[in-house]
Amino acid sequence: MKLYKVLINALFTLSIILIVWINFFKNFYISAPLWLDVDTINRLIETISIAYLTSYIFYVIIYVFKSNQDKRIILPFVADYIYVAMNNCVYFCFSLRSNAGLEYIPFETSIYDRELKIYPNKDEIKTICSTINPNEEKEIKNELPGFITIPHFFGIMIKYTHQIDYFLKIVLEKSMFLDTELLRLLTDIQTHGFHQDMMSYEKNMLLTAKHRHDNLIVYEQSLLSYFELFVKLEKYSQTNLKKYVERESLKIRSRSVIESKEKKQK
């Protein structure tokens, strides 16, 4: 993409130089072989240069300006929903770590000081997959009115994947405004093997779906590569999307992270 921009800008500069050269330096006409008419060659070059300048100006006005204006409107929408999708993955990671008995890591759901350590590494994934029984029924305690508790971890996996997919679809509907890197990342997540496996279970199966194994070892490599994609998305968002976020809830720092930092300072 950068090479393309360099090329069209270089041709724009060359066109201006050729027009100026032909019209203001008549003693330095562009030379041509003896059997060709020099004036005809110079007029042809000038005509092509003017045509290119005209098309370049239309390109800038109609495409570049319009595209930049659209991006200023759309990018806050894109940024908000990508952060919400990443937060659903963060909650999923927290559930994995909690159910596997791993060390608690304070995590941030705002756009500030996001902690990438919440995403399990290779060793932590191994522990998670060998420890968690996705089909184990859990005792329901203090169920809140209006909330349905998911009785087993496999249902939680399906739930978070469906939520992530929902927000990815919203963003991908605006694919014409996304750059190549972001589009590739979102598509890789949505087409990932683990993601597709969870999406094969309907959302209404949260309470009833069972996995064929009593552990998650079959997902060990898949979960690792899945979370690696989200780490890349986090880094991309930090650099390219953070400044566009408008949702107020994403600008409020997590209390758990603030308390953790205060404890470390003491």
C-alpha cells in the first residue's frame, strides 16, 4: 500500500515537472529521434501529463478526502466494538485462569494500561487444558433474579465465543473502512479453528451442550494460537484505535487494577 502511494505521488510530481519543462523551457524540449516530430512528441507528453494531473486531483477530492471523512465518522464505532470484543476475550481468559486455579492477574477493561498477561501463555494453557473439566456440573449459589447461571464450563466457552463473534461481525460489516492489517486479524480470529468449533454449537445450547472429552487437552494448541491473535489485536488497537474510542465505559479505569497498583506502591 505504501509503495502504491509512493508511485502515484511520484507520477504526480513527474507530470508537473514535464508540463513546466515543455511550456517554460522551450530551448530544452524533450528530444526525439530524427524520424519523429519533436513538437508532436512534446504535445503528446504534455497531454498525458495533464490527463494524469486531472485524474489525480479527482482521486484526491473524491476518494482520499471522502475516505478520510468517512473514517473519522466510522473509526470511533470500529474502535469501540473492537475493544468490547477484546474485553469479552479478557473475561474468557479470566474464567479459564480462575477455573484452573492459576494466579490471579488484575486485568483492565478500559483503554488504559491493558494487561496482556491475562492472556495465558504456553505453560498456563497446558495447565488450563489438563485441569478444567468442561462438562463438570457446578453448584449454583446465590443466583441473581433474571440471570441464568451456566452450569458447566463448556457452556461458558460457547457463550464468550458467540459474544466475541457478534462484535466481530458488526465491525467486519464496515470492512471497506478497515486497513489490511486489521481486516486480516479480525478474519483470522473469526475463521480460527477454536472459534469455528465453538460457533458450531448454537447459543441456545449453553445449558445443555456437552463436550466429548472430560478435559480441554484437545484445544491446547488451538487456544494458544487463538489468544496470540488477540494479543496482536491488542497491540494493533493500542497503536491505531485507542485514540478513536468514544464509549465512556471504555475510558473508566478498572478498580481492581487501581487497587493492585496502590498495594504495590505501599
